[in-house]
Amino acid sequence: MYKIGLTGGIGSGKTTLARMFELLQIPIYYSDTRAKLLMVNHQGLKTDLINLLGNDVYLLSGQINKSYISSLIFQDNTLLSKVNSIVHPIVDKDFLEFCRKYQSVSYIIKESAILFETGLYKRLDKTILVTASETDRIERVKARDITDSNSIKDRISKQWKDSDKIKLADFIIKNNNQNFVIPQILKIHKQITIN
């Protein structure tokens, strides 16, 4: 079984494209979704996050307080690194369990926004990068998150540029108005399953 990484910057459309791979019966590990779920349900992880960031990490409902965490970690790279060092090992174990569950398939996909930034791509067999223009990305995020262009540009500026990611990617999907994505997905799917 091949482990394939799928990544792209905010608003690139990587999650939508991951769902298209699901239509091909490919199991997808959604890293961000799983991390949030584990942050709510994994007692050891919850304790470590409260010890690091305080009780306000969780809302009264038990859900994570995303705006509180974001306000802390996006202003402090050291704190962001500490949070990552707590969360990532638990997510890594969860991903290994996911892989064991699907050992009989030809490949699985690990969808992650920070595949290259964290070095996670080194533990995968191949990587797929989803690219899109900054204009398209901003419009998608505005529609999805109901936020302003400046906030989105600020988030984009904190991520790696596509030009840096392209150097590390094995496959590239251009998610724009000039290229249809389904033929690109089918071509990649065929290349992976033939090998």
C-alpha cells in the first residue's frame, strides 16, 4: 500500500479534491479533522494542552476554542512549536492505525495543509500538491469562512509559497478556471495504481 500525501495552501481546494479521490474508493486521512477530534477526545492530549495554554483551550461544551488557540499560536512561533510537538505525535499514531486498517488497498491519501512545512512528506511515498491563484484562494476562503481579504492574505503570507512546495511535490493539480481537475485526478490515480 502506498501512502500518498495531499496538500495545498489555504483555499487551494485540497479538501474538495480529496473528496473526489474518495469517489475512486481511495481512503482519505483528513489530518486537520482528525487532529481536532483527538484534541477533544484524547484525555492525555487534552491535559497537555490545558497545561500549556490554560483552561480556555476548551469551551464549556467540551469543544476546542479555535479562536483562543489561534490568537495565541499565530502570534508566538515558540508556542506554535510546542502545540505541534504535543499534537503531532498523537496524530501520527492515529494515522498508523488508519494505515493498518487499509493495508489491502493500493494506496491511501493523507490530506494535510502542512505536509512539507513539517517534513511529514518524507514519511510518505509520493505527494500531490494542489495549486490555485491567490485571487481564487481568497475568494474561496471568503465564501467559506466569512472573513475579509486582509485576514486571508495574512494567513497566506504565513504559509509556504507554492513555488517552494512545487520543488518537493511528485504530482501537481492546478485547481483554476483553465484546467479541469477530474482528468488531472484520474491521471494521477492511474500513475499511482500502475506502479
